[in-house]
Amino acid sequence: MSARRRRRRSKRQRRSTAVGWAASAAGILILVLAANWRSAWPYLLGVLVTAVLGVAGLWLWRSHRRARAGDLAWRKGEERKARELSMAAVDALSWQEFEEYVAELCRRDGCTRVEVSGRSGDLGADVVGLLPDGRRLVVQCKAYARERSVPSADMQKFVGTARPEHRADVALFVTTCRAFTRDALGLAVRQDIFAMHRDLLGAWVGGATLESLLPLNGAGGGAARRPWGRT
């Protein structure tokens, strides 16, 4: 205990000594400035102006950063609102209108020879066409309620027809609901089917190109490799 007290006493003494020296230096500086005020005041004024300008510049820079961050957050919020409004319009489409709308998105992104089946018994090929690079695109469209999940059975049917029946190079399963079940998504990844759920569809509706969305698949990271085995 005595050793600890000595250390504390030593620290207090060193602190007091440092404060004393600082006070002495400040006093000497004040005396020197007072004795040479006429020649020293321009320099003091320059230091003061520089300090004020520095503080003002720092405040403006921080204010600008806060304003930019706020503007960016506002823009992102507006984009989300616009996307939800767009998806609300998509939700209001009938299943036939949804297939036509998906076909229009394909055409917007440069696909050619785009056709809509518009009939039952199409074996999963609701929309077919050619991607800009010439690959054959086959699309299965499911206009489901947003709360639903696409079951594995739906994916199995599409897997069984997309390539064997329709010779798809790129097979796309697009839905308005929020998710695919784990089994459905796993099957899609294993069989090179691009699973586009509501969030990815929202990005497509909002202007993202199909080409930019292809590597994402499912939940945005479900594929451990590029989704397309054929090129």
C-alpha cells in the first residue's frame, strides 16, 4: 500500500510541476506580449483570424457532409417508394397482363423475337425470346401474392421442361412473391435456373437490366457459381 501511495504522490507532484511550468510560461508570454504589444498584435491578429477561418471551414465541411448524407438517404428512400409504387402496379396485373409485362421488360433490355404464350398447357414457357447475345431465353411467370413462397413443386415442373422441351439456354423463373422455399431455391441453383423473387423483380422494374441481375439468383447470393452452365 505504501508503494502505491508513493507512486500516486509522485504522479501528483509531476502533474503539479507541469502545471506550474505551463503557468510560468504563459505568464512570461503575456509579459513579453504586453511589453512588445505594438509589434506583436498583427501576428496575434493573424493567428486569431487563421483559427477562426479554420474552425469555420471545419464546420462548413462537416455541414456539407451531413447535408450530402441526408440527401443520399432521402434519394434512396424515394427510390424505394417509387419501386414499391411500381410493384403495387405490378401486383394489380392479372396473370395474363403480368406475362405481357415481363415480355416488355425483356424487350426493353434488348431481347428479340419475344413471344408470350398466353395459354394453359404451355409447359412452363410463358415467355420465350432471344437475349442480345443470341441465347434462347425461356421464362416462367407466377403472379403470386407477395406473402407467398414459390414451392419446390413449381420449380420441379419448370426444371423438367425449360431445357428438355424448350431448349432454353437461359431459364428464368420470375414471381411477384417475396421468396422461394429453400428446396425450390436449392433446386434452381443446382439446375441453373435463375430464380427472380419480388426484390429482384423490383430492381428489374426499377431499371436494372436482366443481364446485370443474372449473377444474383434467388436471394442475391444463393448461387455459389455463375447461374448459367450453358452459353
